[in-house]
Amino acid sequence: MAPKSSTDSGKATQIAPAKGKLGVMVPGMGAVATTFMAGVQAVRKGIAEPIGSLTQMGTIRLGKRTEGRSPKLKEFLPLAELNDIVFTGWDLFEDDAYESAVHAAVLEKDLLNQIKPFLSSIKPRKAVFDRNYVKKLDGKHVKKGKNKRDLAEQLRDDIKQFKKSSGADRLVMIWCGSTEIFLTRTEVHSSVKAFERGLEKNDENIAPSMIYAYAALSEGVPFANGAPNLTVDIPVMMELSRKNNAPIAGKDFKTGQTLMKTILAPGFKARMLGLNGWFSTNILGNRDGEVLDDPGSFKTKEESKLSVLEQILQPALYPKLYKDFYHKVRINYYPPRGDNKEGWDNIDIFGWLGYPMQIKIDFLCRDSILAAPIALDLVLFLDLAQRSEQLRGLGIQEWLSFYLKSPMTAPGLYPEHDLFIQLMKLKNTLRHLRGEPLITHLGLEYYD
Ligand SMILES: NC(=O)c1ccc[n+]([C@@H]2O[C@H](COP(=O)([O-])OP(=O)(O)OC[C@H]3O[C@@H](n4cnc5c(N)ncnc54)[C@H](O)[C@@H]3O)[C@@H](O)[C@H]2O)c1
């Protein structure tokens, strides 16, 4: 087996080939999910390009700069082909993927109509849903059961049924459902045993998203968490993930404003520029915006967004630059904008001799357009991780931090938020899997 760390390359590690179909299971068939599904089909049909997806467009440099070797990631690694992906999903609304995509209004009708038969064929399964966890939603397309354990069993049946009916060789689940109320770890999350007792007793600390994750991991299906929910950030899921060789990654897709923060803040720190304050405000009008209008759901999102700067800037190491900087994030629901949100940042920085400067950003972004390629890459990489002898038993796939606002880490480790460190970590993991030398950018040998 190749060495687990160090800059030396070893032998290529074992990765099973991506044969057969990959079943992608999506709880929450809203804006992100349908933009992801529609995008995969549009690319398959040659109607559009997979912009923003590292797995589809990215390359990886191998060896020395003089070697000129930079294959495409998808040629370097045995990733599943887009043509081999099949989808299913769950939602508390009955709309199929076409109707839901029309409702979300992210993609133009013209594009949607070209792939209508495909989208219409993806009908949501009944959701495991409880209004106590998402106060702003109320749908009727919901499973009934005598307790949460029974609901988990029903989801496990869905998973088995989908595998059989679609003929999928492998499965991955990715949560694209709403942001739930803020929850913290409790006793019921501490082990599989405690969690299963909690399912029987309908423990209120078990949110619907956790029931999906429990069902997936129990079936050996990798799970990615696109929302800031606690879901897989609890010991029970880490235990299940490792035991069943079902990798996990979370949480919260890194799009929009947080993406900009993790691009800019590392730059300020690299140049030893100080920060007095960072005020971020957003308006958005999609269903996600409506859900986040509830203080319980907003608190979950806020926690996820706030941690980023603190971790990147390391005030404890640089008190003169970053002690007590003021950081505020606001999200306001404003229906006229739909999915096309607008995020403003006012950044108060200071330089040489403490002289203040300001930076203003006005990012007119499209949330789901930024999130969809992330969903695709996470699904393909989690599937790869499950086929990798070295990665499948690790549980948390920290090398996928690149895609996430609040990356999961091994207990006791702080997460890396800096986008450039995250990218290096991701690519070096891939080089390592293939037995290629890791790239350190030392480069002294060029001057021998
Ligand atoms: N769009 C982005 O850029 C972005 C970035 C980071 C995170 N996210 C997160 O991704 C998630 C999806 O975002 P979106 O814009 O697609 O929202 P959306 O409201 O359009 O879609 C969410 C869907 O999930 C469904 N849902 C909620 N609870 C469910 C349950 N228990 N089971 C099945 N379905 C359920 C809702 O009915 C809805 O259709 C949100 O949690 C959001 O915070 C989005």
C-alpha cells in the first residue's frame, strides 16, 4: 500500500473500475437538485457545457513542470461517466423534476423543454418530513410510520427498490433538501445503539435529514450533505460510515458569498493585511430564501457561514491583524429576485502603519448554477472514494472540503477553509491514489 502521508509517491492504490450504472439519490428535489439533474442531461445531450465542474473540465499536473503532463481529471481517474448516471429523489411536494425546475425558475423554459421527457420521468418518492424541523414548509407527499425507526426502514426499502428497478451497480445519496432548525450533538447521536433507541422513541434530536443519512449509510451508500444541517456531523454517522465503507462528506455547498470569502481572506492573510470588519448581506427569493426567513433555519446557516473567516485568519496567531474583527452575515427573503440572489460585502481592511481601506463586492450570482456542479463533483468523487481501497474505510473524506462551507474533519482537527489549500489537498489526494509524486511547489531542482 502507498504511504499515507509524506511527499513521496508510492505505488498506485487499488481502485475498482466504474462499471455499470451509478444511482444518484437526492432527498430534496428543489432548485439545486433539479438544476443538477437537468444539467447532467443537457451535457449528455450536447446542449450545454459542464462549466464549474472540476471532474468534467479540470486537469491535474503530474510530475515536473518540464514534463508537460496535465491530463484531464476524468482521464486520470476511473470516474463514473455522466452517461452512466441514473437519478431518483424524495420531496414533500409531488412535482416531478420538470415541474419543480419550472417552479424554481433557475433554468430557461427553452432548455427545460428540450429535456422534458427525462425530467418528467424523475418523480419524487414520499418524503420523511416533519414541520418541526422546517417551519416554513408544509407538503402532503409525506411518509407515515409508527415511529422514526419505521420511517428509516421505509427509506431503506426505497433504496433497495431503486437499486433493483434502475439496475444501478452503485449508489450515492446527496442531501439537497432544505435547511433544518439548528440542532447540536446530544447523547442520542453518540453511537449506533443510542441512535437506534432514539429512532424507536421518536427522539426530537433526530431530524429527518439524519433519518435519510442513517438509511443510506446502513445500506452502505455514501452520503454528501449539501445543507448546513447537523445530519452526518455526529458520531453515529461516522461509526456507520466506517463500518459499512460508505464515505461521507459535508456540509453546506460552498457557493456565492462564502466562496468569495474563502478566495479573498487567504489573500489578505498571505499579504499580512489586517481586517476590522466584514459585513455581508444578501437578498434572495427562492424557496431556500423563504426557509431561511425562519430564525431556526437561519441560525443553522449563520453558524456555517460565520466560522469561515475565523478559521482562515487565525486571530490567535495574528492578534495585531485579526483580533476582534467584526463579522456579520444577513440573509433577507426578497421574492422578486427568485434564485438570482444579490450579495453585498463591505470589507474594512487595514495596511502599512494601520491605514484603513475598504473593499466593496456586489455579487449578482445564481445560487443553483454555482451549486449544481458541486453536487455533481461530490457524487462522482464519493463514488470514487467508495471504490478506493484506501479511502472507503476512512469515513469522512476531508479532501472534499473544497466544495463545502463547513468541512468535516477527524475529531480534534480544525477544518481547512482556504480554497487554495483545499484544492491542493484534493489534487494531492488524487495524485496519491494513482501513485504520482505529490506536488509541493519547492522546485529547487530546476536550478541545479
Ligand atoms: N443554492 C445554493 O447555492 C446552496 C448553497 C449551499 C447550500 N444550499 C442548501 O441546499 C439546500 C437546497 O437548496 P435549494 O435552493 O435547492 O432549496 P429548495 O427550497 O429549492 O429545495 C429544497 C427542497 O427540499 C425539499 N425538502 C425539505 N425537507 C425535505 C425532506 N425532509 N425530505 C425531502 N425533501 C425535503 C423541499 O420541499 C424543497 O423542494 C438548502 O438546504 C440550501 O441551504 C444551497
